[in-house]
Amino acid sequence: MNEVELKKIMKEIEDIINQLAACDHCHLGVDLESKRLLSELFRQKLEQACRLKRAS
């Protein structure tokens, strides 16, 4: 996965995180730090998956 693809996927993930943060079902928002941490976690996992794929 190249940098452009990663940015596109991360944008989609951030949109999902924002939708979860605005959840009307639980009425509990996700604070900014949690959103940042979720985004970073997804980025790390995507990069890890790419490294594993290249190694095999």
C-alpha cells in the first residue's frame, strides 16, 4: 500500500470514528484524545499488515 492509499483509507476510518463519536444510541461521545488514539491504532495496524504482506 502506498502513502496515497493509506491516506485514503485513514480518511475513511476517521469518518467512521467520527460517526461513532456522534452516536445517538449510547449518548456518550468519544473525546478528542480517544479519537486520536483510535486513528493512530488503525494506522499502526494497517502499516503492520503491509509489512507482514511484503515479508511473505
